[in-house]
Amino acid sequence: MSVLLDVQELQTRFKVRKGYVYAVNGVSFTLEEGETLAVVGESGCGKSVTMLSLVRLLPPAASIENGQVLLRGEDLLQLDLRQLRDVRGGQIGMIFQDPMTSLNPFINIGTQMAEPLIYHRGMSKSEALARSAELLEMVGIPDGEARLREYPHQFSGGMRQRVMIAMSMSCEPAVLIADEPTTALDVTIQAQIVELVKALRDRSGVAVIWITHDLSVVAGIADRVIVMYAGYIVEEAPVDALFEDPRHPYTVGLMGALPSLEGETGTRLTTIGGSPPDLEDLPDYCPFHTRCPYAFDRCRTENPMLELVADASDRGHRAACWVDIREVEVQSNGAGASS
Amino acid sequence: MTTQEITATSDIEIAEASRTNLWRDAVARLAANRLALVAILPIVLLFFIAAFGPYLTPYDFLAQDFTARLASPSSEHWLGTDELGRDVFSRILYGARTAVSVGLVSTAISLIVGLVMGSLAGYLGGRVDMLVVWLTDVTRSMPALLLAIVINLTLKVPLEAWMEQMYLATKNTFFRQTMWVDLVLVFGALALIQWPGYARLIRGQILSIRSRNYVLAARALGMPTGRILTRYVIPNAMGPLIVAVSAGMGGAMVLESAFSFLGVGVQLPIPSWGKMISDGLRMWQTHPHLLVGPAVMMAVITVSFAWLGDGLNDALNPRQWGG
Ligand SMILES: Nc1ncnc2c1ncn2[C@@H]1O[C@H](COP(=O)(O)OP(=O)(O)OP(=O)(O)O)[C@@H](O)[C@H]1O
Ligand code: SF4
Ligand SMILES: [Mg+2]
């Protein structure tokens, strides 16, 4: 397998009224051909901003301060807008969280689906429409040709997400980035969408980056997982290693098995209280220390780097924590719930 | 028949079907909206009268009948006559012309200014945006009528003097018609009052549509900015804009009436409803017929424009097409 996407030291911040918000802070990861990478973390920890930075689809207040985004060796951050448009949709497809608002209500499905095919593939309108009908059938919408004439409001949420998937896959991209594509859908529909993407992936060999809050989805679809917190990757591991042997306290917390300061186990992280900080400066402390039951003095004065974990069963298992949680008891002076 | 021909025909069919669908649906929606339907009649009638009024009126608007001054409505003068014995019904028909030209011209001017300023603000952002927002705030903070009076008082005399000079210099009789001064002042004042509304609307639309998910999705598919503008931003901004223009037309007519009422309106030889209302108001207790006609017209037209605007918005907005 060869590396398809190689992201190095990506840093993105937002200009706000009183300074900056540091949303993505030196994120590095790779994606291999045909691989599925899951990105997990709570709301606001920088998952979306990281992915939008890859193809520079950021809001005006955001700026990419540093980094490289190498797609097959070519740095996307150096491309001009014209070249970048060919990458968007052509090489990197994206689907988003809210299918209800992701389609233009004024244009029928056929015209919307045809646009990227005409633009990226140089198809004629009739070719593009014929292809769109096939694509609709491919994502499980029967009678595709008739449905091309319909408008988005005539489709259910799940159907619209299928249309979005068909559109993002229409130009056969090398990478599909799915940003919480099932969050807004019913549970049964969620499972169908996951299965659909898996089937399409297995058929086309597209590499997938799947963003989610939901670790149960991860187990079913991902080869590897990145855990993000406060704009940092705090743990990275093959999916089995992550579930069997999580090393970062935050990952453990996401799995709902973090010991609380009171010593009970099985408390969910969210019940410990607090949320990811909006960083106004690059921290010289572990950004998780305010919620971490293992936190000790060093955590408040030094930010740990992402490094290979001790006794790693896999060379790709890295975590950013000063503590080996297998060996250490919960610190009584932890800041966790008390702050 | 080759396969290519087959797909080509089905393509045309698809395109055709979608277009007729969209329009048929929109018309059906509009037809289903009773208020909008009711509103269409007076508006069509207004434009018809504005265009053909002079051929319909029983009397010339200046024709004076000294034997029947301040006459009550009769078979001879349907809505009676005014102080000078002029036929009120005829004058109302002529007044439609003033109302329509004021509505069309001032709306067109303010819409163009608003579109340009609003788009600049929404697209360029930063300093330009701040400047435009500040300008709109300043303009809107001034009472409309006060603004019109100030404009009239400060600009009328110099403008007339300039016209006179131009006449002396060019001997072109165009510059002798002081009615143009009135028109420029009234349209200018109306445009000045109304452009900030359009500018803020356009700016808001651009800002909100630009951050909509379907625009992000289109950008993620690599669509170029021009296409996103024409296919995504403009159609989605149309609904609110149509409502605003429709209401704005009615608003401009009312404002012009208010100007006339205060003596800073169109002083054309042609009657204006506002002028008629203000004249009629002086003796509404003794001669209510002078007030009722133009006032009712004014009210009906204003309400009609508002209802039609709402109806059009619903009809043209597929988000409200249920489902
Ligand atoms: N327009 C913005 N202006 C300022 N800050 C922003 C903006 N958008 C995002 N941020 C900051 O970036 C951080 C990361 O946001 P991001 O959308 O990437 O989170 P996320 O991990 O995708 O969360 P979610 O699961 O809710 O989608 C947020 O905490 C927020 O502080
Ligand atoms: S570095 Fe310290 S605060 Fe951060 S996760 Fe590890 S133990 Fe907790
Ligand atoms: Mg997100």
C-alpha cells in the first residue's frame, strides 16, 4: 500500500474579535490508498476544520498558518484556486452532516448531479444525466431516471444523503471525506448509509475519511482511527488496538470507561463535565488536563507530543499523554471534576 | 437510431419536463393563494389605467366645469368635482400614471443602487462592508419625510438655477421644463430613502446563502464561483427580493403621496393621489368625496402589492412546496 494523502503539521486558526481561536494545531496524519480512517472526538475539537483545511473550504475568518497537504506528493496548499477546484470533487469528494440542507432547493436533482460531471469530466448534458441516473441506482435509489426530474424537497433525509454520496462519488475521487454523514439521520437509516459507503468503498477502492462522534460506527467501518481533542490528535491507532488497548485518557473517556475521581468506573466522559476548550493561544499544558483524572503537575506546564506508546502492539499506535494509564492510579490531586 | 440519439432526446424531454414543472407548480401555488389572486386584479388594473387612462377618462384632467364646482357624485361626474370643477374620477385615473411612474422609476433606481452596494458589502466584506452598513444606518436613521423636505429645500433652487443657465447656454427648451426638477428631486429622494433597505436585504441574503450547506457542498464539488452565484445564490435570494420589491413599489407610491401632502412631491400638471388627498383633507367634513376616491385607491394598491409579494414568495419558493 502506498500513501495517498500525507498531512503534515497542519495548523488552522480563526480570527475572532479578541485575537485568535486555535482550531487545528499541528495535525499530522496519513491516509493510504483504499484505507478507511475514522476521526473521532467531541463537538468542537477540530474535526471539520481539519478536513475543510485540506481543500481550503474554510470560512473567511479562518487561515491556514502552517503545514502541508500532500495528495500523491502534490501540496494542495500551494495550488491556485483553479487547480484546487479540479481537486475538489475530482480527487477529493466530501459529504456533510446535514443532507436536508446540502442540496439546492431550486434545481432538480438531475441538473445538480450533472454539474460536476460536466465540469470535471467534460461530459455533455445528456451523458451527464444518463450517468447520474446510473449513479442514483447505484446508491440505492430505484427508478433513477424519473427521479432526476424531482426536486430535493421530494426526497427524504436518507435519500438526500444517498444523492449527496452519489454526487461526491460521481467523478471517482481518490478520497471521500464524510463529515458526520449520519448524525442527522434516524438510527436505521444511519446503518443503511454506513453499509452503502462500505459497499461503494469496496467496489471502487476509494479511501475514506469518516468523521464521527460515535465510536460504535468506527468499529464497523474503519481500518485506523484518529482521536482529536482541542485541535490536536491525541491518539492514533489501528482500530483493533484502539478498542482493545486505548492509551489516552480521553479515548478511554470516549469509550465510557474512564475511572472518575471518586473511583467509580464506567462513568461517561461527558458526565465528568466540561467540554473541549477553545484555545486562545497555543497551550503550554495538556489541553485535557482540566478534565483528566490522571492529571499531575507536569500536565499543567508541558503539552505532551504524539509519540509511539510503550509496548505498542502496532507501530502505528501513538498517543499524546505523559502517563502510561495502565500503570498509574487516578491522581487524587486531579483537576477533573473539581474545576 | 443510435444510442446517442436516444439519450439526446430523453435529455431534452427531461429538461423540458423540469422547466414546465417548476413553472406550472409556481403558477399553481400562486393560483391557490387567494390573497395573491385578489391582489392581482387591482395591480393589473392600475397598470392598465396608467397606460391607457387618458383614453378612458370622461373628461380631461384639467377641464374645468364652472357650473359644477365641488359637485357631489352624479351620473355626470361619477365621483363629483373639485373646487375648480374638475372631474375627480378623471383625475384619479390620471393619478394612476403618476403613481406607477413613481413606483417603477424610484424602485428601479433604489434597487440598482441597493443591489450594487449590497453585493459589494456582502462579497467584499471588511472595510467596504463596514462603510456600506454605516451608510445605510446613517440614511435610515433620518426620518424619510424630513429627508425629502431637506432635499427639496436645499436642492430645488440651485437645480432650477442650473437649468436656467443651461437653457441660456444651449437654448435647448428641455431646460425650460421645471417639471424635470421636481421629478429628479422626488425620484432622488425616494431612491435615497429606499436603497438602504434593498442593500441590507441583498447583503444579508448573500451572507446567509454563502454560508448555506448547499453552497459549501457545491464548492466541495469544485463548482466555480460564477456558477455558484447564478445557480445557487441568485435564485435563492429571489424570493425575499421579490417580496421587498413588491412591497417597495407600494411603499414608494405612499411616500410620494406623503411628499405631495407636504408640498414637496411631484408638482406635475398631472394629478397625484397624494396631492388630491391633501387637498381633499382640507374639506373632508363638507365634501368627503374629494378624499374618499384617492384614499381608497391608495389603500387598495398598497395592500395589493403587499399581498402579491407574499404570494409570489410562497409560489417561487420550493422549500415551501411541502414534502
Ligand atoms: N467560524 C468560526 N469562527 C470562529 N471559530 C470557529 C469557527 N468555526 C469553528 N471554529 C472553532 O473551531 C473549533 C473546531 O470546530 P470544528 O467544526 O472543526 O469542530 P468539530 O470537531 O467538527 O465539531 P462537530 O462534531 O460539532 O462538528 C471550534 O471549537 C470553534 O472554536
Ligand atoms: S497528559 Fe496529563 S492531563 Fe493530559 S491526558 Fe495525559 S494525564 Fe491527562
Ligand atoms: Mg464538524
